[in-house]
Amino acid sequence: MIYGISGLSIIPLRKDPSERSEMTSQILFGEHFLVHEQFMGWSRVKLEYDGYEGWVDHKMITPLSERAFQKITNAPAAVSTDIFNIIRVNEEQTMMVVAGSTLPCWRPYKKEFSINKEVYPMTGKYMYIQPDDVRDFMIQQALLYFNAPYLWGGRSPFGVDCSGLTQIIYKQAGVFLPRDASEQVHHGVAFSFVEEALPGDLAFFDDEEGNIIHVGIIWEKGKIIHASGKVRIDNVDQFGIFNVDTKRYTHKMRVMKRILQSNQ
């Protein structure tokens, strides 16, 4: 078995082994994975964090030994919460990391993390212990993405899709969500009325065939943060999302879910 980790800010994860292939997701800095197959300079990988699979250019992979992979899997990790931050690699090189990046093998007292034998200091903001007011934290983090462009498969503030946004915001709060909205909808407890919503709850929207095609984060009463063209704030009610610019409904409500416990 071959093991790897992202030592780059962002690695595109593609449907097929080609630069021209659709980008289905992104691997952020510090996220590690198994390599299941190799073909013509490409590797089919499976992320340890969420089990998502796809093809990456093999040149972008930082290799790990099995021992290092297991150490990263079992050791505590922090998550970067600055919208972006610069990490010093050595005296000559730096690395940009975006919000939601993993800081593996975290050493809280020294505020540093490690990959293989390299140790990196962390001077920016991070989440290691879940914040007391996790709902407020999630909303504040989501608002940092305001006006970020929509990008199919994106998980970063430089381009993000709807489920990429919800997954990364929850990751920063220390709560796991799968990658796609069609999988996220199976988590949490459903509730019936928008008036019952708490900040950080999720709303899911479907198409005419009943397929889940969109997800957003409910903010205050009647407001939703979601990625549609860009990360934006619109009105939401029992019918769906009402675009404040076009003055029309753009997404049909399917279900609302509470992922966080009510006491969080």
C-alpha cells in the first residue's frame, strides 16, 4: 500500500486521470490519503478524512511511510481557521494554507505540527479544542467566505461549492460532515419549521426528481449562507431560498437538519 499527504496548499482531485478531467473536490494542506492505483503519472487516492476518492497528479503527492500515515491518523490534529495563513517551511521557503487545512500531529504547548520528520510552527489561528459557542464560531467562519467565487469541487476561499463550504465550516468547528450534499443530508436530526432553526443548522434543497442538489448554513431567522454563483446571504423560508438580488426563489426546500446537539 502507498500512502501520501498534501504538502501543497490545494491539490485538485479529478474524476479521471487527466488535467482536462472534471475536478470533483480538493485536498487541502495536511490531509492524508491512501493511494489505491497508479496510471501514467496519476494516482487514484482515498482521503482518510472523509473517504472521498479521485485522481491526483502524482507529482503533487508528499509520500508517507505506513508508520507516518498511522501516526498522523492516530495523533491529535488541529485545523487552520485563518482564511489564509503563511507557514514557514524553512529559511528560504514559505507555504500558504487556507482555512480548513489540517495541522497533523499537533503539539498544543509548542503550537507546532509535523509531517514526516519536519516540524512547522503555527503562528495563526487554529481550532484544536471545540469552541464554547460553536454555533457562533461557525457563523463567523462562514462569513469570512462571503463573496468567495463558486467553484465546482472547491473547498477553499478561492473557490468553493455549496457542500464544500458546509463541510469545511463544520471541519473548522471540529464536527465531521461527508463531502457531498447527498451524503450530508443523512446526518443529523430533521426539524419542520424555519422558525425552529438555530445558527449552524443545515438546509437541503432538491430538484424535480427529488435529488438533493444544494445545501446551505442557516444563520439568523430567515437568513441562509450558501454558495450559489458566490458565497452569499439570502432569505430562506419553508418554500426555499429567495434570492435578495433577483427577487425570486432559486432553490426548493427539501429538509432542514440539526447536526450539532442542541446544547452545543
